[in-house]
Amino acid sequence: MPLSDLIDPYSVNRLRASYPQDQGVQDELGPEEHRQFLEEVTSRNPLFGTLIAAGVPVYSALKMVGVNLGGTGEMKTSRPSLEEIGGAWTGYGRGLMGLLKK
């Protein structure tokens, strides 16, 4: 069962903040957080969503080589993964589909 079936979109950040140093939790929540973020951004501004979606692989590659793009000293960020990229692109697709239904 996907995380999105278990928690509302705003719970992901609260869960991440509750387990700031638990890499396993961060890795589990990362793809869902990316999906939710891109879906919301794309549904509000499809051009901006397109730009972010195109940059997701670059973002993941930068994380892979050690560039810190989101985690502070107190909170880890998820490790780069294909699931994280897939989650973001799924959110992008859902955001566009939502616009088409309006």
C-alpha cells in the first residue's frame, strides 16, 4: 500500500521532523514527499512544475555526490534513488492530470 493511502499530504513533513536523524525514515518518506510536492506545484503552476520535474535528476545527482540541498545539521534528507525520481515524476503527472480534469 503506498504511503499516500496512509497519510495526508501535510503529514510527511511532520513525520520527517519527528525522526530527523533516522536515515531509514527519511529514505522511506522521500519519494512520497517528492510526489506530493510536484503534484501540488504542477497543479498550481504547470510551467514551474515542468521546470522542477526536469531538474529532479540533477537534484538527485547532486545529492549523490554529497551536495547538501535540503537537510540541515539537525535533519537528514533522503538519499537519492530512482524511487525518489519516480515519485516526483508521478506527482508531476498527477498535477497535469488534475489540471486537465478542471
